[in-house]
Amino acid sequence: MAEFVSALGLVTPEVRQIHQQVVGATTGPASRIRASVVVSGVVQGVGFRPFVYALARELGLSGEVANTAAGVIAEVEGPADAVEAFGRRIAADAPPLAVVETVECEVVPARGGTDFVILDSAAGAGRTLVSPDVATCNDCLTEFADPADRRHRHPFITCTNCGPRFTIITGLPYDRPATTMAAFPLCPDCAREYGDPADRRFHAQPIACPNCGPRLCLTTPATDPQYGEEALAGALGMLRAGGIVAVKGLGGFHLVCDATDEAAVTTLRKRKDRGDKPFAVMAADLDTARRMTEVDEVEAALLTGHRRPIVLLRRLPDAAVAAAVAPGNPDLGVMLPYTPLHRLLFEGLSVLVMTSGNVSGEPIVTSDEDAAIRLAPLADGWLGHDRAIHVPCDDSVVRIVAGTELPIRRSRGYAPFPVALPVPVRPALAVGGDLKNTFCLGDGRYAWLSAHVGDMDDLATLAAFEKAERHLEELTGVRPEVLVTDKHPAYRSRQWAELHADGRPVIGVQHHHAHLASVLAEHGYDGAEPVIGFAFDGTGYGDDGAVWGGEVLLAGYDGFERYAHLSYVPLPGGDAGVRNPCRMALSHLMAAGLPWDPRLPSVQACGDEELRLLRIQLERNLACAPTSSMGRLFDAVSSLAGVCHRVGYEAQAAIELEGLAVGCPVDRAYEFGLSAPVAGFPGLIDPTPVLAEVVQDVLAGVGAGVVGLRFHQAVARAMVRIAERVRADRGLSTVALSGGVFVNRLLLAASSRALSKAGFTVLRHAKVPPTDAGIALGQLAVAARVPARREQSACV
């Protein structure tokens, strides 16, 4: 399998063989030859043609280079040793943003000549890879800060090494006419830079300057539009005065306010109907981030790197941000400026709330016209510009666990960079799930995950899904022959696939099987034998019609065996049970045969009438679905410990429980009851003894943090015991962890450490999220193994 390699010093096997192909066709170093070199990978929009031009000139070679739909194609002619050096260095010395997948070299007839030229791009068959949007580079920032530079304070300064890519590309090959910059003809100065091989902006498609580029525009309900520096000054005045401004970024609008202004943040929270869900903040610089949060070296590298995701960091007690930014949450989601416009917003301000510009549940707004309508109830003004965003792309979110990156939302800076697959796939589209939707296109050995789409319960999100899917098809050249979905019959993503199948097979993949296949695929696991898979999340449609979520599966790509699961308990009222952890706590108590002691916080959180109706509902099994969800057990323990009884956003109860548990001394763990599989029935993970100890500790006055830590340790300990039993029974020693529960840093670190100490190889997510945002990759990998005779409307 060809692997993606960084151009910083790593070379593919193909590159190592180039000199053999070239030298083998010559009789000595002085022989003159011509070679055709095709480079595939992320090689467009990253300065690859200028690099090739400069390299060829340095080595005294004649020839030409062009972008094509298959990648960058160069023909070089000259002394054999110089051609060999060219082939060696084309990957090893490639530009910083380039990622070389393959280099193919062929000796062709010599044509003579002394010049080396860059040809116009050519369309045609093949496939190349598109660079994600990246943060402003240091060279541009130096010019940006220089009063003598003609791009001083230019909000759209960019060059070959930075700026927008994915969100402005309308087609391939990647040239200015195939971007939204086509609307801005270059002025003479920019055209000179664009055509100068010695310039950093040589063939940099997004370049512009104040004379020929996009222009800022500030609009408010009460004033005429303002432009340029006047628009910026107006927006800054609004922010300093406690206003909320919708600001157009690379992949969509943000809603922005002063993060130190309690009234402003509270107003934004109310307008957006945000509940207690945390806001992300943008800090002016790394020093500012360090004054608010704990930042280690790995986190600092993420914050300052070219991807610039939101990084979840532990908040310091004296962090100078409004309490309303992240109420009840131990972490802050922090990012640093990644566009020049962002930097201009920090004049007199140090920390800004920077949250997606949308109404909760809708996709991010990308156009100025749409912003004026959809964001009208949310913002006091709109700071936009006339460079169009072709495809939405939200900010990415990551956290560091035990020194390793854990993606939570893989979007700007990452999409549409592909994931190499361990198994070949036919051209296919996996549509993902309904929550945190991303979809995935695959063909051959590669899979392209979309940017974050959102929750599929809104017509606007469905429209955004369709547009993004068409765009990614255009960029990748994948024309799906198979569609892959979750098996949940009511998922809108599945209904969309069935509606748009147009005669193509539709394959359903079980939710937790897809979770585990996603982590196997990103690790390049060949699937020769199954792994011990822990798939822990909140909700997933089970093969028996129950709500699964605490699953131990012996799984590969071909299928899975349900080895064990968390014992079923009633989920009262479906979504109502999810929104009310206190009800889930009481359901767990009743299932465990434990009384509803009126001293328990969960009982106290419910009024008498709610308790009466809930008891009837559970006893008579009215509107109750059986669930094995580990996420719901976390909710129950959080409520029993008095932490969170009603949630305003997903996983709030578990997040707050984890926050209190971090830093508590490890003394002992609670203990689950475990039973082995019997006569074809899965083993059970019985929470009854854990719940009994939780109740005992809570009634004895043990702090919620200690209760939380003992519970986390109990889950990790149970995982090790189960894995050891499987190893003894089946001889398996590789463990895979996936599902939204493993966003929990405390649990992920504790379980990974304990399993590794017990001698297991542990596979955890590092490239795609463990949440439903990553299941499309797993769907794709599983569907690749479905025999053709079973394809049509298959379920696996």
C-alpha cells in the first residue's frame, strides 16, 4: 500500500527507485536524457509548480511542468546525474504544505531545448488531492505588520504557503479560474508577483492586495455600509462596547463578542439558545492562552501550527474569561488567530468568543446575504467581505490525551485530506449518522472524509450535506457505485441514501461495528483476525432493536460477535430520558433493585408528580426502550452524585462528572459484576454493585469528584477484566476503543494505560473522531467486504 508521507525528509519507495529507472537508461553521468515525472498527493495549491521550476533551474534542466487532474506532471531534460537528482529531491525537498503520495518516473525521448516553463493547467482523467485551508504563515505576518509593506494590515494577505484552499476551490485543476478568487483580476503589482518564479507568490492562486482583492464591509440595521478600515473600526467599536458581531472567516461566519464581558457573553448565549453548552474562544496569542489554561508542549504546537484547531484545555482557576463562556465546564476550547482579519480584531481586546455563525442545529452561514437574514436575531452587525466561500467548513476541535491528539471534530485544517485504507474499496459513499454528521467518499486505498456537516434534523443541514457531497465528488473524482448507511431505520441520512440511490446498492452497517471499523481503518489494521472492541457511546441502533451503547464486540471488517454488553435498563421516554439524567439514574436504581432514597440528589431533583409518573412508566414499561448505553450510565452516576440532573447539551452530565473527578486522589475503584457468554448469549456487564456503592458513598457524604473517579476507574478495570477473559478464551490481544464515551480524557487515559500494562495492544483514535463524526469511515471499510451478491439493500 502506498502511504502518504510528509515531504519533510520522508520518501516513498517509488522515489527511491527513480534513480534506478533513470540511470538504467543511460550509459554514464554525462548522458543527456529526458524523464516524465508524475507526482500525486497534496501538490496543488501548495507551491509545487514553482518549487519544481526552481529545482529544475538549479539543476540546469530544461523542460516543463503543469497541473493536471492526475497531479503535477513535469518533464525534465539534461545530464543523467542532474535528472536523477531531480527525481530524488522532488519529494524530499518539497514545499512545507505538500504531501507526496507517489512519484512515477518514465524515460521519454529527448527533445532538446534550454528553457524550463510552467504550462497552463490541463484537465483530464486522474485524481489529485486538495490542500485544507491553513493559517497565515510567518512570512505573510511579517509583511502584514510592516507599515512600509503594500500589504500592511491587509485582511486577506496570503501566499503559496498559507491561506484558503478547500473552501474556495470550485473545480480542478487548481488554478485561479477554478476558485472564488476568479472574481478578482490581479492588479499589475500582484500579476508581476504571480508570474515571477523567484517570488513567494508565484502561481499562488488566492493572492491579492488592497488594490485588487476582496474588501471588508460592515453592515448594521441602523447605518449605511462601511468599507475597509472604516468597517474594521466600526466592528471593533461594537465589540469593545459589548456588542455581538458576525464575522466572516475561512469556512463561514463566526459570532464574536468580548469573552471577558459577562453581559455580552450572556446575551449571545440567550440569543443563540445555547443552554449551557460551552463557547469556543480565540486568544490573541499563545501567552494569552497560557494565562487562561494549562498548555503543554504538544498542545502549544497544535495551537500555533498551520491547522489551528480549537484545542480543549484545562482552565486555570483565575482565567480571565466570563463565567458564561463555559459554565460548569472544567475545560476551555481555545484557538489562536488563523486569518489576518482575526488578528485585526484584537486591537484593545485579548480574548474573543468565536462560535459558529448559525442558529443552534442549523449549518454554519457562509454568504453575506444569508448572514443578513439568518443571523439578524443574533448579531448587532455583520463584518463580511466579497470573497465567496464555496463550501462550509467549521473549526476543528481536538484534545490531547496522554500526549496523543484526539480529534473531536475534524474539519478546517484537516478536511479534505484523505485517510489511507488498509483494504481496497470500490467507489462508494458512506453517509455517516444523523448526529455530528460527516460523510465519506472512498475509492481504492483512500477515503475522503467531509468537513463537519451537523445534525441531520434540519432541512438546511440536508441541503448543506448535498452541496458538500457534490463538491467532494468533484474534487476527488469519486463516482460512488455503492451507498453505505447506518442500520437505524429512522435516520435521515439513511433515508437520504435510499432516496438518492438511483439503482445503486445501499448497504446498512451496524452502528457500533462502524465505530470499531473506523479506528481499525485509521490504524491500517488488515483485519486478519478480530480485535477486542469496546464501543461505548450514548445511542446506537442494535441488531435486536434495542438502544445499544455499552458493547464489547469481537470485530473485524467482515463482521462482529457481540461478546458482552452492559445490562439492559429502560430508557424512559427516549430523548426525554437523555435530557434528564435524574430519570436515567432512577431507572438504573429500579433495574438494580435499589430504593429511591429521598436523600439521594437524583430523587430530590424530581418533584413528587414527576416521581409518581416515572415510577408508573418504568413499572409498566410505557414508552421505554431497553438500552445498554454506557453514556446513559455516566449520566446516571453524574445525577446520583449530585452533579447534573438536566442537560442542555450532549454529554453535559458526563463532562461535568469527569471535570470534578480529575485531580482527585486515586484510592479505590468500584466493581462491576461480569458474566461470561453462555449458550450463544452475550456476557453481561452488571452495574448493580457499582450503583450500590455509589449510593452508599453519596449518602455517606463522599464528594462527587471522588465518586466520579471511583466510577471511571471501575469502567477501566472492567475493560481489563473482560479483555483478559477474551484473551484466555480466544487468544486475542489487540483492543480497539471507539464511541463518544472515549472523548472522556480521564477514561481514555486510564483504560489505555491499564490495558497496555496488562499486555494488550491498544488502538485508539488519532485521525478521526471516536464519536458519530467518525463512523462514515467505518461504514466504508465494512461495506468493502460485502460480497457483490449481497450488496443490494444489504445489512451487515
